[in-house]
Amino acid sequence: MGRINGVNSDYGRIKGVISPMPSPMPAPVSPAPTPPPQWKTLELKLFICPENIPNRLEADTSVCEGLNTSCPAHGAGHALVQLHENDGLRLVTDNNNCLQLDQSGNINMTPATTGKVVMTGNVEIRNGVLNILDAGGNPFLSVANGAFNLNINGLSMNIDASGNLTITPPPSGKVTINGDLNVNNLHATGTINGKTI
């Protein structure tokens, strides 16, 4: 097909010929086969291959599937649109830079290892929760229902829906304020310089 390419699950290469895939429901037989025949997972791929490598319908080996990482030529400039029965919609460019709308209702952005997600302009989240997770999958920033929580290096900072601010440093940590501190209606509990108040 040249540099603009495409394949789908309803067609395959059978004995060197592009053919519709056989129906999984043959004429009734007795006894019925176990397990019953299944369609191949439904999929459509549209992609570009700047290296002009054949797709899997055009050749049996050394084929391109729309990704530079799996193309035999490994050249730059591939781009893939994939519709998949299980994976949903994927847009993929070089080095597996991917945007996916999956079948579970998630939108996944996965930049390439050396890439990043860049948003230019306004970002608005409505009726939702914003969680930013660390490398271990633990939330260190959460904004939800009018509350703000920050947890990093043992420090916890919370602003609740009523506007109350709580700062809790780690056991060996401290809170330092540089500049003026104006306090109205001070109520203190705990210790100051080792003295209980």
C-alpha cells in the first residue's frame, strides 16, 4: 500500500493472498466444537511508514505495524491510529508516544521516555479530583471537593473545605517563615521552647 498504510482484523494473508478471514460460525456440526470458534479480536490500524515497508497483509515477514520501534527499518516519522475492541482508541507516534481512550473510560497520556506532556493555555477540571502521584504510585498532591492536600518528604499540608490550614512537618522537620507574620486571635497549644502552654 506504500507509505500510507492500514490493516484490519477481518482480513488476513492466507497462502500469500489477502482474503477475508473465515467466519467463526461454520455450518452446524454435531457434536458442536469445544470451545466454540471465536472471531479474532476486532481491530483497525491506519498508519504511515516513511520507510515504505509492507504491512502484514502484503508480506509474511519483515512487516511494519505502524511503530518505529517494531518497523524493520526503525526509521523516524511513524504515526498510528488504532481502533481496538479491548484497548479502545490509541494515537501513537515515534518511541511509543501515546494518547489512549480505553474501554474503561480512562484517557491515558504516555509520553515517550524523553518526552513530556505540554499544555498551552487554560486547563479546567470540573466536578473531578486532581491527584498527582509519585513514582511509587502514592498521591503527593490532591485537590478534591474544595480541599487541598500536599504530602511530600514527610511534610503534610492540608486546606479543608472550610478553609482551615494544617501544616504538619515530619518529626525532625520544622516550619520556617521568612518575612513578617501577622496573627489575629492567636490560640496556641503544645510547647514553645520546651514549655507546655
